[in-house]
Amino acid sequence: MQSSMFNLRVTLDERGEIFLMNTLTDAQLVVSSDVAALLDRSSDAMVGNDEDELEALALLHENGFLVESRDADRRALDQYLSEVKSDATELNVTILTTLQCNFACDYCFQGDHADYNQRADRMSLETASRVGDWIERELDRVRPEKLVLTFFGGEPLLNLPVMYAIAERLWKATRERGVAHYVNIITNGLLLTPDVVDRMSPLGLNGVKITLDGDRNTHDRMRPLRGGQGTFDRIIDNIRKVAGRCRIAVGGNFDESSVDSFPALLDFLHEQDFADKLSKVFFKPIVRTEPVSAKGIIPLTPIAAKDSFNGTCMTSVGSGAGRACDSCNVLDDKLSMVREHTKRLGFPTHDGVHNGPCHVHKQHAHTIGPDGSLYACPGFTGQLALSTGHIDDRKDSWRETALERFNRLHPWKECGDCAFIPVCAGGCVAASYSQLGDMNLPTCHKPSFESALVSLAHEIARNEATPQVA
């Protein structure tokens, strides 16, 4: 027997209590230093000397902290990732109703201030009908327990007729099949009204995510209208009008120039009359594709010059700044600061540890572009060479080649014995492709995971009166 490669530990206090977590089994324990020491013994000495030690060893083995061998650990990882990939309990479909956007975010392709909106794709009602056909075929083929539908863009509320048509069609389809139906909307919030929420609520609306990129002045600089006007006050007013009608999550994106404004944003949100109605508040670094600056900070440059992401709203794409995690420590540290401030104010937020492999690694998670092309994740929408299929089930050799590339993804194999592989799987594949030119090279944010682990450990220790296994 030996300690699992997926074990993590945090010393909680001067008395030596230790938080243990195994990222593969998600087991979590608060133990004494004596119990933790059992994990540090060599395989030859992995034998208990008394009844208490034997009981502790049995508990550690039962929850995956002790394993037969490193090979057994790796086989368990392979099995876990295979099960994630093939899981058919959920059919998850993200639909980009349009690549058009009314904002000019300077970190997004759509922020080029040119004629992008005149030529950007916009889904027609005829294509929307064929999207419905394809999803119904998938429901009958996969037979999932639930359908999770996310409307995205661009700005999805710029094409309300398509969103309404698809949502209504699939509400009926899931009712006929006895499938649970959840609808999410990711929006910049400018066009969100009570009428939109009331129209979508009977059709399975689960929640709306709205993006705020800092306090009023910072957000208005980062996310102005195409005419340069600010958007913060109008979005806040819209949140106030719909809060209580549905679940509202607030997300946001920061870089080195904006991150220090997020505590002020959080304080502002905490003072609002809708504060207790926010279902989640979580912020993350902005994806960049340019080389890291000499200061070790990711520079602020639009990605349009490299024609990457091709119009997909950047709020959907995970963070990443290159293969070496040392290059992005500054933003990782800031992420921890923002997360802790969010918790102090009592907002529900992501713990920063339980990410899990994203949809790009799941066989039954799809993104549909405005023209009906299928993609493995929203970050690749518009790059036809990376389309994995089409709603018309047409057979194109280049799409089949792209599908095979995504089926063979394995960026975590470059991560050695990193304990965070089960919750990271090598990082954001879209960022790897854009920044490193290879989807199978990891984008590492290990310092951020480590900081989040410490916070999680102390939170669990405060909340649990007795040691428990999660």
C-alpha cells in the first residue's frame, strides 16, 4: 500500500490538525498529525500497530488515500476520465443564437469596432428548427436523464425569436420523453428584462449569468457599448428588475489593469437590495493569446489579430496563460484575493478546487454555431476547421478529422504526477490551442488551485464539528 498521487493536505493549526483531500475520489478528512503520518510511511511499513491505527488505515484505504500502487492510481484516473467522457446521464447543448454583440469588450474578438456585426453569423428560424430536429434525435439516441440547454453568443438576447422557438420546442420534446429540462442564458445583461424572464420561465429556465467586469468605472471601460457608452448602471437596473424571478449569477473577467476594482464591485453588490437573491458570484482571469510580458503579467491585447475564437464571447472560455504556471502567478494570487473577499461578504461562490473536466472532454456535450456547425466547446465556434459535425448529419472528412482530434485529447498526460489532474484535466483546451498551438499541451494554474485548497480546508474545518468524509 502507498499514498495516492492525488492526495493533498493542509495543516490547519498549531496543534497539527490536517485537512486531507483526494481529488480523484473527492474524499475529505480532518485528521490528527498521527493519522497523516500513516500516509508518509513507506510501503513496507504500511501496517497498523494498534486497533486505532488499523481503523484509520482502513478509512484511508476506503476513501482512496491509500492505494495498491502508482499504476493502480493511474488506472483509476483513466477509468474516471473514461466515465466522464462517456457519461450519458446528461445531454448538454450550448446554442449560439448569434455571433453579433452590442458590446465592444477590448479583450474580445468582437471588440474590434469594425463592421463585425454586419457580417457576423446570426441563426435563422429555419436553422433553429433543424437544431430542434438534431437535439430530438440526440435525445432518442442518447436517452439522457436530463437536457441542459445554454443560450450564448455573441449576445444571445439579440436573437430572441430563435431562443424562444428552440426553448419552446425542446420543452415539449423533453416533456414527451420524460426528460428533465434545464435552460441557462449567458448574457451581458443589457437586454435582460422581466418580459424575457417571464417568457422563458415556463420553458425550463434554470438561471441567467450576467457579466460585470469590475466597479462602475472599470466595467464601463472594459465593456462599453460599440458607441463607447457605459453599461454598468443599466445592467444593475436590469438585475434589480428580474431578481427574484429566476436564479441570477454574476460572473466577470479581470486582467492586471482591472482586478483591483473587484473588491469595490463586491462591496457595491453587497449593498444592493437584490444581494441575497444572487445564486453565485465568481470571477476569473481573462484569456490572452499574446506572449507573457516581462513583468510576468498577461498583457491587455485584443485577440482579433490572430483571428482566434472567431466571434465567440470570451466570457465562456477558461483562463490560461501558457504552459509554465510561474508566468501567471500574479493573476492567480489576485484570483485568490477576489475569491476570499467574495466569501467574506457571504456570496455563494465557486470553491476554486472542484472544477472537474470541462465539456470539451465529454462525448455528449456540444456547442452549435449559428450556421448549424457543431463544436466541442464554445471557444472554437466559428473556426470551421475545428467543427466536429453538423446538425444535418452531413459527412465532411475535415469535420470527422476534427472530431477525432478532440476524441484523442490528453493534455493531462503532460502533467506528470500532479494531484490536480482529476479537477483540471490539463486546463483550458481553447487556451492551449490559441496560446500554444497545441490542444494537448496543458495550461497550468496550479498556484490558484493550491490557494483555493487552503481556503477550502479552513472553511470545512470551521463548518464541521466532527471529521467527515465528503
